[in-house]
Amino acid sequence: WVLAKEGKTAELGAVIYNLLEALRVISVCVYPFMPKTADAIWAQLNIEGGIENNKFADATMWGGLKAGHQVGKPSPIFPRIDNK
């Protein structure tokens, strides 16, 4: 939020890109154990094609998302845990 408030749009863009790219790679890594979760992440990242159609070595290489990629509408992936 500090970057946005200070008008550092280039730095903010780099941070957001790195976060989205990390989520893309994480979704590929968790797919064998949590396929529905990985598919949900993949869908929210708005990546075409199914996650299962990617080779692990190729899909985990950094730089899979292109600059300016538009993500989908965010929604919770895990239900909220109520500690009452």
C-alpha cells in the first residue's frame, strides 16, 4: 500500500507481478495434493487451459505470466474458520 500511496507504480507493478507469478507456481506445486485448490487458483489467475495439461518443469519456470495479464474476479478459496 505504501508504494501505491507514494505513486511508485512501476515498483508496485513488479511486486504484484511477482506475487501473481508465485501463486501460479505454487498452484502447480500443490496440484498433486490439492487439485481443486490448485484449479481454483488457476481459474482466479485467469490462465487459459487446464493446469493438468502443463508439464511440471515448464510450468514451474518463472515468467509464465506475461506483463499486463488480467486476473479473474477474486473469491475465497478456503472457507473461513470461526474460532468461537
